[in-house]
Amino acid sequence: MKIAVVGTGYVGLVTGTCFSETGNHVTCIDIDVNKVEKLKNGQIPIYEPGLDVLFERNIRQNRLDFTTDLKEGIKGAEIIFLALPTPPGEDGSADLQYVLRVAEDLGPLLEDYTVIVDKSTVPVGTADLVKEKVALGAKVDFDVVSNPEFLREGVAVEDFMKPDRVVVGLESDRAQQLMEQLYLPFVRQGNPIIFMDLKSAELTKYAANSFLATKITFMNEIANLCEELGADVDMVRRGIGTDARIGKRFLFAGIGYGGSCFPKDVQALAKSAKDAEYDFKILNSVMEVNQTQKTKLIGKLLESFDGNIEGKTFAVWGLAFKPYTDDIREAPALYNIDELLSRGASVKAYDPEAMENVKGALGDKITYCKDEYDAVDGADALLIMTEWPVFRTPDFARLKELLKTPLILDGRNLYSLRDMTNTGIEYHSVGRASVE
């Protein structure tokens, strides 16, 4: 099958590469000339485990190519995926200008029946708007389909190749046959392709991410309560996570969620509810709690330094919003760094993958270190922001020696309280007792 993917961000590049892996010929289209040239030369602009192997293989076997020319890229395509950015506006609504602009451009270029797929996360009603834009110039039949992605950064390739489910919103049998043919190789183990109406498919993505964000936020609230009552959030998590009705995932307490999906999707769903004049109380609370949770450690840090950290230097481990990615969008680390800098402190940071992206955002406002121990050398305390595996089993004796003050504030609860007891390091985490 001939496939075109418009947009080469996280979603577009993973989508195009994985479809080519099942024998389709895929052309990825982007207006960024430099980006397309790098992709043609085998350079992947994002860090995503496992993507490089599939990417290189399918370029080598001529199943995956790249262009800046929309007309050239969609020529002969049976299915065109729109994997374009939908950034949040100031009011939280999804900005559809890129999706609708491409939709309008597509109309006159279609030469035969084509399925146009919204792969971007878009609010309810977007498929109708896309249909209107394409129809302005189209002289052939087409269908618009909603096919939301459920990819987790860091395991996006695995999620795409072995999906829990595939959600497809559509209006015609003809489109359903093509979409089913395309996705059957990915669900051979029996996981479902769920066909539904367009609006339900569009809402499903927002509902899924908002529910997961709510689980995370609920556990962070429980963690805060644990600190007040002297309970241990890890024990509570184990106690409720073994309940099959609740499940074990997304119950880890910490310093809030970030990334490109949860914050944006929660905001967009809340905005949709507001536009429908529905007071979505739970979702509004989720956003409020998460914003406060991100800088929870700063309060504990200030207590340790009598409220004044001016002139102090702090090590930060982890800059990405989660491990196995270089994505820093809405990363809690950045909020904490801003707080530290605004209070007159200096920051030395290390992250295995995200430092280049942070340099692009912060420049020389902080010091970037060669490894985790370089970051703590001479620092007044260590703050852990991302649960990279390399941070899970450090040499605590070496940390104590390198830190000016033997103090760790762990926003991801990486270490057991028992193990920290004999290190001689003061240790604060989230929802658990402190080790003095």
C-alpha cells in the first residue's frame, strides 16, 4: 500500500517508519527543508529507542522516503495521515491551523479516491472541519478518518508495532476496508481494531489521556496526605494497585506529569467542556494539583536552608519529562530550575539525552555536566527530576563525599527508605517519611 504522512515529529516519524516496516511504501512530508535533508541522510531528529533500526532498514530497502513537496509526496497514496502539531492556545484549546491549512492544500491535489486520516490529537468536530477544507478543492471522492495515536514516548515503537487497540472513527465501509487492511499486520495476536463514529474516536484520545493524568494526580494527592499522616505512599500504591479494578500502572507518586500529551490533552478537554458549558470539576482540579506538584520539592529544599538559597549551587539529575526520551515539553525539571534561578541559586544538570534540547531553551543559564557525579561535585544538594535507570543505583558514599551538604530531594522515589538510612545522607522523597 502507498502511504503518505504529513509531519515528521514524534508521531509522524514513528507512524511512517512503522508502516514501512510492514511492507508499505511510505513518503513522509515536512516543510522544514533542513529536517528533511537530515532524514534523507539517515539522521533522526528525535531520541526514541528502537526507531533507528527500523528507520535505517526501511530507507535501505527503499520503502521509506522524505520530501518537502506535498504534491509529490501524496502522489498515488491510498491513505494520507495528518500528523501535524496542535499546540495549546492561551485558553487551552488545540490550535488547528496547521491541520486545516494542509487539509485545504490537499483538496486540489487528490487524483483518485483517498482516505485522509487525522492522526494528530484533535478536538471533537475536527474531522468535519477537515472534510470541509478538503472539499473546497477536491474533484474526486475522499473520506476523512479519525485514528488517534496512543504512543508513549520512550516505548513508541513497541506501542505502534504491538498496540493494545487501534481506534478508528469513520463514516464509510470503503474507508473501513482500507484501514482494516493497513492495521491487520499489527493486531495478529487478537488485539482489537475498534471502529466507531468520528466524534467518539476524537473524544477517546482526550478521555484516555485525561483519565491517566487523573490517576497520577490522585496518587500525588494521596502522597501529600501520606506525608501529613505519617503513612508510606509506596505501601498504599501496592495495596490499591493489586486491585484488578484499579491496576498497577500510573500510580507512582512524584512531581507531576509533563510531556507533549497529558498537559495539552487535559487542557484541551477542559476547554471543550467549557465550550459546551459543562463544569468539568475533576479535570480542573487535576490541572491545579499537577501545577502545584511540579515544584513540591522546592518547599522542602527551602526548609533545609532556612528559606534562603541565594548563592547556593544545586545539582539536578534528569531534564526530560520522563526517561527514554529527549522531550522536555512541560518537564517538571524546567519548572524547578526556574524556581531555583529566580531565588538566586545556580544549577548544575545532567540528563543522558535531553541536555541539547535544554540548551536550546535555557542557553547558558545553567551548567551542563558530563555525567551524574560531575553534576553533584561541589553542589549544596541534589534534586532528582527524572527516573533514568542510571540514577537508580548510585555510589552513595561517593555522593556524600562530593556534595557540600549531604542532602537529596528525590522527586521520583527512586530509593528505598531502608537503604538510605545508613548512607549518612538526608533524604526527602514524595509521600514517604524523611531520612535524617
